[in-house]
Amino acid sequence: MNIEQSVGLVTGANRGIGRALVQALLAANIAKVYAAARSVEKLGDFANDRRVVVVPIDVTDERSVAVLAKRAEDVTLLINNVGVLDFGSVLDAPRNAFERNFGTNFYGVLSMSRAFAPVIERNGGGAIVNILTLVALASMPGLGVYNASKAAAWSLTQSLRAGLASRKIAVFGVFPGAVDTDMLAGVEMPKTSPQDVARAVVAGLSQSAEDIFPDPMSASLYEAWKKDHKAVEKQFATM
């Protein structure tokens, strides 16, 4: 994909990987990028670059999604980055935790993809990028709620890829390992910077890599998963 000729939209651009993605796209000379978040006040520093358009979005609100799709009519690259994480096992976590995670991590991706696929198609084609997670491939029991929502989003990503291929829209899945963001604050383990992840995502797009493993942890675990996914499943089950 030619980043320089693209018009991007990044959800969850106010922090972490989302903010780094906007910065990485700008560094790659993207023509224009919509930086989207629920709280646009946190996006004020992007106003210094004329290529950035700050826009509000609540991906769990169909009306908010529809309004943005009408406003951002020139988008050719949608990055579904916004996500939430609740800790807890599938046996103990409250139902509303599942509803919150699926509402953003699955239904939010679905709503944005449905709304922007016609926009991207009208603009001659482009790409949809879904920021997933390594634990979509193998679940950690303590992240049972999050695992399930992201695994569903991975399945959705594959369905979108098949459904949109004839409409000249490529669909990418990104599977980060542990990243040093607010989401994992307080969790002590080796983490990759969001800037490194974002640069790897942009590089993967440029190389048309459908599945992007953007950090050392995810790359090494993916190799192990390809060789013996049951072994990785059992390894993760002990974490």
C-alpha cells in the first residue's frame, strides 16, 4: 500500500498505539489523517500539523460512526485501533465486562468496517487494519474476557478480508505482544514501545503483509504457534 497517497483514519488516537500510529503515518508522509477519539481535547497537539484532522468518535455508538463516515468521505485507510481490556477469567468475570469488551473490540470494529468499506470503495480502494493481539491466537486465563473479544475480532478480520477482496480493499490483522501503554500499566513484563509497534505496522502495510507481528514477543510466539499451536496454548494456560 502506498502510504503517501492515502488518507487515513485512526481510532483511539489519543494515547498508546493509536497516537503512535498517527505519528508513524505522518512520518511516512501520509497525505492526510483523521485522528479520532472520544475525547478530542486530548488530541489538541496534533493541530500543529495541517495534515491532521481531529474528530470525535464513539465506536460503540452507531450514530457516531455514521456521522463520522459522512464527514470523512475521503478515507482510503481505516485503522481500527481503539480497544478496552478487562481482566478476569471466563468463569468469574461479570457479564458486563464481556459486554464492554465485545462492544468495543468486536462490535466497534464491525461498525466502523461496515461504515467505511463503501467510503474506501468509492475512493478507488484501500485498506482496513484491525489492531488485534497475540492472545487472540492463544488465551491467557486471566485475560479471558479480552481474549474472547479479540479472538472474535480476528475471525471477523478474516471474514472481512474475504468479503472485501473483490472491492479492492485489503484487510490487515496486527497481533502485538506486550506493549508499554496505559492498558498494561502495572503489569511487570518486557514490553515494546508503542512507537516501535506503530512503525512496524506502517512497514507491514507498505509490504502488503496481511498478518503483522510487530514486536519481538509476537514474532517469536507466532513462529512457535505455527510449529505447534497446542504447545503454545498449554504454555499460555499457565500464565
